[in-house]
Amino acid sequence: MSKFDYLTLLVGEDILLKEFNLILHQPRIRDISIIGEEKFFKMLSFLFIEKENIINVLSEKKDRAEVEAVYKDLTDYEIFYSTAASDKQQEGEISIREGATQIFMLLFPDYHISFEENGIFYSDKDNNYRIISKHDYNILRDQIKEVLCLDGLGGEEDYNPADDRAREIAEKLKARKKRLAKDKGKKKDMIANYVSSLSIALPNSSINYVSSLTLFQLYDQLKRYGAYKDSELRLQAHMAGAKDVEQKDWLGPLEK
């Protein structure tokens, strides 16, 4: 279930995180381009270090029961903090703490952020201090995931065409679904391609316009355009004789 109103995300305005009385800025594609796409997603990955993943990695070389005994009482934030504290920056590489700090500066430009042992401390321009405790860290992390659309695109469904012409169109539909499913989780390689594609696909659009979108707006417009093309293909399939291709209204709610 979405944590935010669809319209709130769609218009691209800043979002009040009521749990923390914190304003989250929705970065534009142009903001991300300054950092660089690959670096942006690498820095995000620092924030999303999860206990289960750490246990799985360490269990490859150690007894899983022993590893779980060490980590079972730790929060994800404690694991992130200890990992960042022990991280040795390689030449030419960004440290975990520096990367996480840059992401927070991008998302929360109106605050000074500090990662401490007990949680994330932040203060506004009037020096009002607050803390996101280590126990509430996952709430914030999930909110960031939703705003940045880190749960992927698309899905997959079956088509049952009636003849060769309808089958050809249905295969195009199915191929598109597979491509979206394949792209899921690989956005770090896809934003530039999406920007380029959308700037051509949309009438009177340009790279400059698409660069002004937030990630949510970018993916929403991609899905809306995909729904429109999907509707066109379904209509063609129906006209070609397909019996089991359901007609869909591209103006309706988008698939999540």
C-alpha cells in the first residue's frame, strides 16, 4: 500500500514526512545527472543495507546459525552505521558515509544531517534539532524507496491470439511486458535511456523537459505512454480477429 497520495507524488512537490516533521524534496532528473546515474544508485545502495542480506553474505563463509546469533538483535540502521564506520575508502571511490550523506543532502536540502550511533540527527535553518531513531530508520527508508520508485516497473500476463496476424500483435504485447519485467531492479542503467526515449515518444517533448521531471513523474509518464501503446495494440489485435485480448482503457489507473 502506498504511503503517499498519488497526486502528491505526481505533481512533484516537496513532501511532508509527518512521522518525523521532515520535508522531503523530490529530486529532478537534472539533479541526479549532476551526480551521475551510476554513482547515484551506488550511493542509494549504501542506505539500503539490510540485515538479511548481510547474514546471507556472511553465511557463505561462516556457519549461518553463528552469524544470525551475532546479528539477530541488531537493527538495519545499526548495521548500516557499523558498516559505514568500518568502511575503508578506496582511492577514487566514495565512502559509505559520504555517499549516504550526499543522498540525504539531495533529498533533504533544507537540513543539516548527521549519522550518529543512536540514529540520524537533523536540524533546520533555525537550529531545531530532531532525531530519527535507529528503530524508525526503516520507516524513512521505505518512504525514500517509494518516492524514488525503487520497486520496479511492469508485470507479465498471458495472451491467447486467434490467428497469425493477431498472434504477431500479441507477441509484441508479450515482448513489451517481458522487457519491463527484465528492466525491474536495473534502473541504474536505464534512466538515461528512458529520458532519451520519452523525449522522442511524447508530442512536443524534449530532453530538457524530461530532465525537469522527478523519478516518479518519469516512470509514471513511461507507464502511461506504455498503457496508451498497449491499448492501441490490443485494438489492432481485436480488429485482426483475436478473441481473448481484453480491451483496456489507457486513461484508467496504471498497473503498479
